Amino acid sequence: MNLRRLAIFRAVVRHGGFIGAAEQLHMAQPAVSIAIKKLEQELEVLLFNRSGRKAVLTSQGKEVLSRAERILDEVESLKQDVSQGNQLLKGELSLSCPSMLATYYLPELLSGFLGAYPGLSANIAQVGTQQSREQLLNREVELAIITLEDGQSNAPFDLVPLVQEELVVCTPRHHPWAEKQQLHITELDQQPMAFYESGYFVRRSLDLLCQEFDVHPDIRVQTNFLPLLIRSVKQGLGCTVGLTRMAEQEGELAAVPLRPRVELNLALAKLQHNPIDRANLAFFDWVTANT
């Protein structure tokens, strides 16, 4: 279907004939007549009764006009939505993200992004970084926060680095460890701790260190619910391992660097050469430009 011919047809009706349409469209009258004739041939209908001097719609012409107006209005609406860009972009950002980053880093990013794109909303799923990586590779999600680990290939992904921090032991402020300059992993042996479950980089790193130094913490609480983890530390059930910002924002915790040093490098990721939803792409581009 030729949209230009539909537009000419509508103009003929709106301007009372071929002459008025030609003037409005800045076309020669014969060109308008030819376009209408070709449209009639394409649709195999007679659009106008040409017995008089004025072009009068046939019954079939009236039906075609109604459909043509809806089609042209929808096309115009689409053009406006695309051309006006950010302000009219509608939809939902979907992101898989570990709870620690979602709690202490993501709100600031979302505030800036959703402020720039008021037509969008956000759906954030709490998922460990290893599972997020697998979801991306399996094309189950389009955007996720993953860990950048030594020796692990990041070739399939486009990445925007977000966080680079060392892991710290988070303790209540009144805890004997709170005044230390650093803590060696061996000091956690037989000590009450609250840890993430498996599937999170923090827990995997701790398990490797404990195995290397033959350390056996007394794990009193094991959970992926970050609020429960933090509350357990504040209640004195055990210390935990996380990021400095976690201790800073909670206010009642102290952060002590863990040794050997373990760095947490997190990045926003999407599969290379994989088309994604406009809302997700807008977030990826916005984070790229603003971090």
C-alpha cells in the first residue's frame, strides 16, 4: 500500500476536489488525478463519482477514507513519538542486579535516568552476578550487572564499568574488630559470621580464601536477603563481608579492609551485536554517558 497515494486521496476529500488538493500539496492537478487513479486500480474500487464537477465519494470511497485516516494518523503518531525522542519514550527498563549494588548504588543511577526519561519505569530483579551472566548468555535477559573477574572472558559482552572496590569486613561499631586497620582472613576462623548464599561473587571469593588458608567461620546466618544480613550484623549475630559504602550508609557499622585483598569489579552488561528493547538500550547509553 502506497501511503503517499492515501495522503493525496485524503487531501482531495478535505479540500473539496482535485484542484484544491493540488494547491495544498504543491502538485500539478494531473499528478493528483493519476495518483487517485492508481489507488483505485490498486484497491480495485471506484473512490469518486465523477459525473459532476465536484468529486463526490462513493460508498466504497467513504469506507476507504475512514480506514485511510486511521492509517495516516497512526503513521503520523509514530513519526512524532520517534522524532521527539527521550520525552516520549515509553516502556520499562528491565535489569538483573545483585542486591548489594541495587541497594547502595542503583537508586542514584535510576533517579538520574528516570528523571531524563519520564515515560519509562524500571523493573529490577535481584539476581547474583554469576546467574546474571548466564541469563545474558542464554538471552533470558537483555541487561544485567555482572562481575569482571580475572581470567574470565568478557568478550561476548558490551560493558560499562560501575563499581571497583575492595571487600571489607562489616562489623558493629562496638565490635573489637571495628578499630582494626585490616583483618586477615585467618582471623575469621571459628568467628560468628553472616554470609551470602552461593551464587554471589562475595561468597565465592570468601569460600576460596577460606579454603586456601584452612579457615572455618562459624556461619550463624546464611541468606541472600540483604536487609536480613545487615540486621543480623547490627543485632550482634555475626560480622559480614561487603563493600565500604554498605557500612557508610547503614551508619551503625564499621568497615575493616579484608586481607588478602579482594576487589569487586561490577559492570553493566549486554550481549554484543544483540538488538535490545529501546528502554533498555536508552539505559545502557545513559549509564555509558554518565558514569
